[in-house]
Amino acid sequence: MRNRFRKRHGGWLLIVLLSLGLSGCGAISDADRRAAASNADKHEVLIAAVWPFERNNDLFSEGLDLAVEEINAEGGVLGRTLRIDKYDDHSSVTDGLRIAQQLAENPRVAAVIGHRNSYISVPASSIYERAGLLMMSPASTAPELTGRSGSRLIFRSISSDIALAQELAQYAYQHNNRRMVILYDDNAYGKGLAKSFEKFAQDRGIAIVDRVGDYSDPAKLRELKYKWEQLAYDGIFLAQSNLTAAQTVLDLREAKADVPLFGGNAVDSVEFRKMTGLAGEGILAGSYFSAESSRAAAKRFVDAYRVRYRSEPSQYAALGYDAVRLLAQAMTQARSAAPARVAEALRAVQWEGAVGKHSFSDNGDDSADLVVIKELQKGVYRTIQE
């Protein structure tokens, strides 16, 4: 009986001893405690996913689940079952930071996938870093998320606003847009994407004739549209979340704005298409996934998703899928679920997934070229440049 107890519970006894400072080495850090806990459970590896699942899921949950099912069918991670616990932050800073603190206090959590919104991810990342908890963001593109002094555990598995804005500005210039307006959300995502697009647009020779954050109502937008006509505008760039951008498009159509519309990756969204309907036709989006890609890894994902869910995958389904797969790949290469070792392995990983070939710079950014340009045609986004 004593031997069985020691075999089954020895790992957890070690964690308890460490947490009480009885290891003979004095007080230990949260990172050391988490490193011990992440490898102590011989049956399960625990990852948390934080996202606005109820309000703005965009098939992200389905992508996570598909990856977990495949990995466990293949034998799991490090011979252990992979489990993902999901938390809904409701796109709220308050809820997001509360959940981040909750996860920081749970030493069993080896990594966090999330959040969707940069204005939550940026402050939450500081909580995770202090707790020795690895964070992989598959959606937050604000440049300030990564690369901060002392940050070694924060990653993003998509390109930042900088890469996406550069491609969109180049595309706009090539299609004769020379005098554009920027409408943006007054938050980390909106301001970061607007700033990046403005820089690259001006570098290409596109004049930004107006830059507006959070207009008040459709009447105000009609006034702005009259002003833009006097400035001879020929395009609008939306640095907004999917739901805000959808309302903006509806308001722009009502105001009879008939210039080309461009948006960031947020508008490549199931919710955006549902909300805008016919009004969204023709919008151009910078995105990180093409279901039409001829790449073998993308085709495998699309085929598996169709079999599992009898529907087409979204950008966020692919991003969620790749985030899980990347973490599993890094854990396998590190032969450990300890966050610091997984982070080290991520910086050396070269892996091709649903959205493209992933590799990480030292500051945690995905350095691969993952941007595609899409156009909304008859309710479906079609890839026009990959």
C-alpha cells in the first residue's frame, strides 16, 4: 500500500514540499513551482484556452477540439493525455485579467492559448510572465504584445499588425488607391493596426486624408462621408474588431459610400459575414488562412475539419488548431511540459500547419509569412492573393 501511494502521489508530494520551501534551497519562484507541477501528473497535460467563446467564438473552439482529438488519438503528448480547459473572457478586460490571475495561481496549467483581443492579451501577458506561465496568442496582433524587456514566455502564432498592414497597403497601392481614410477602434488592436497601415500606406505613396476613431452614430458618419468626398477619398481602411467593423460597413452602405473597403484579419469572420449580409460584399481582408490553399498541410486540416464538423473551417478554427499543435510539437521536442523548456523549444521549432509555416523569432513573434488577401464574394471569402 505504501509503495503504491508513493508511486501514484510522489510527484504531488514533491510539489507540496517545494511550495512549503522544504526543498533545502529556500523559497522558490512561481516558475519553478509550475515547472515541477507541469511534469508531475503522469496522466495528463493541461492547457487553458481563454476566448470570448459565447459571444465571438468564430469556430475557434472547434479548431482547438479537432487538434486535441487528433493528438490524443496519436498517443497524446509525452505519453500523456492532452486536455484543454476553456474559459470565457467575454471580450472584457476585467474578466480577462481575473481569469489570467486564476490561471497564474494554478501550477498545473502548462500553457495558455488566448486571448482574442489585444487589449486583453497585452496586460494579461504580464500576469502570465510573472507566474512562469507560457502564453500563445493565435489572434492578438498588437506589436506591443511581444518583445518587452525580460519577456521569454509570450508568443504569438500569427504575424503582427506590421506584416498584415504592409501587405494590405501594397495591395491597395497596386489597385490605384491613393487617398484613403482610416476608421479605427480606440483600443490596442485598432490603434496599432491603424498606425501600421498609415505608415506603410504613406511609404507606398498613399495619402491618408482622414483618421477617425469610434464615430458616434450613422448621422455623424454621413457628415464624415461628405467631408471625405471634398478630400477626394478613394478607399477606407477599417482597423476595427469584427462586430464593430460589421456595423461600420452597414452604416457606410446606408451613407452610400461606394469606395473600396479594406479590413484587418478581424473581418475575416463568421460573425462579420452574418451581420453584414449583402452589405459586406466586396470588402477586402488581410487574413492568416486560406481554405483554398494548395499546401498539403492546409488541405489535410480542411479535409479533417469537414469530416468532423460537416462545414467549412474559419480563419480562427485554423489558428486555434495550429496553436494547440505548435504547443504539442514544442513539448515533444523539449521532452517536457515545463514552460521555460517549451519556450526554448518553440524558438527552434520549424513546423507547417493549417495557416502556413511557423517559426519564431527570439522575441516570440511568428516570423513566417502568413498573410493572405481575401475578397468577400457572395457571402464567402475567396483568396485573391496568397
